[in-house]
Amino acid sequence: MRENTERVCIKFCHKLGKTAIETYQMLLLAYGDETISRARVFEWFKRFKEGRTTVESDEREGRPSTNRNEEMIQKIRTAIRGNRRLIIMELSNEFQISFGSVPTILMTDLDMSCSQICSKTALRLGYMATIQKQRYNLHSGRHLIHHDPKKLVKFGVQ
């Protein structure tokens, strides 16, 4: 990781008694435009000045990544077997996991190819795109596309 290399340089300069601005200027000479920002140099310099010894990032707070566990994989496997026409957004909403985790589970853990995922959702997405276009035209005052209100209500469009 390049950031860690630059952090080691910042720590080294701190131990040599350089100032934060001198450290930043030295990093600019060494790395050019690809160096970390001035603010990050000052931030890390301050951390080392306060006694920090490691250059690794701190653990971040927030929700732990628990989307790809055996329980979630089994839930998605069961849902897909029950209804092969489910799309990624529906699975994401149903199981309260990120949109990006669903394709990862489908491809990595359930061994589905990208073409399998795309082909099974293409018809649904194409139809939904038509519905969204109708909704846009209705809300923007354009009544260019005639629609069947029963179909729109059926798919959650009002």
C-alpha cells in the first residue's frame, strides 16, 4: 500500500525533527502529484507527534460486513430457487443487504455466471425501464406514452 509507505516517510521525518511542512515538501519531491494530501500529511504528523507508533489505519466504526455469511448465502439460494425471476434490487431490499453484495454472492458463492444473472433479469429490467419512462413522462407533463393504469399499480407505480 502506497499510503503506508508515505506514512513511514512521515514517521521517519518526524523522528529526524523535521516539521510537517518540510515533510510535505519532501513527499512532493519524492512522489510528485501522486502524494497524499497536505491535510493527511499534517494529520499523520500530528498523530506521530502525540506518540502514535503504527502506520496502519485504525479500525473504522460502523456496521460490520456481515452480508456474505452462510446464513445470507442460504437465504439468497432459497429465494432464487423459489423464484428465478427475482432481480438484484429485490433481493437487496428483501434481505436488507447492499446492492453490491447480491451479485457477489450470486457469482462467487452460488457459482452463477454474469450471463445467467443478466439474462434472467433482462426482460424484467426492460419492462421496468418502460414503466419508469412512463412515470417520468407523466410527472413531467408529457403524455406521449399511453399507459394502462392497472399495470402501473400492479408494479408499484402510482
